Amino acid sequence: MNWTVELGDRNQTQRAGLNDKVVAPGDQIQIQGQRASGFGDRRIRASRLTVAGRPFDMCPERCVEA
């Protein structure tokens, strides 16, 4: 199943340390965030992405430790 992941604006993404050298198409990632409320809408607003065990906090104030 494919999902659309919303990362925020360019400055927010850069502050988190996320760039095209960190993630490549096809890489597996873990996402923490808020799902869209519409039925069948496969979008998520990311608060944290984890790539190869390295976390990237897009919205640190919304990140909750599991």
C-alpha cells in the first residue's frame, strides 16, 4: 500500500537534517505522525521519520517516545 507523507516546508525539513542524501526512493522508513481524517485518504503528516535507525524530528514538540 502506498502512502503520501507530508514533511512540512523546506526550512523545517532542513532543520531536521533531512535531505536527498539521507533517503533514497525505495528505502524503508518508519513514520510517526497524524493520519488524514478522510476515509480512504492515505496521507500522513510526519512528526518523526526514522531511516536506518536514525530519527529525524520534523515537529519535535509533537514527537512522543514509544
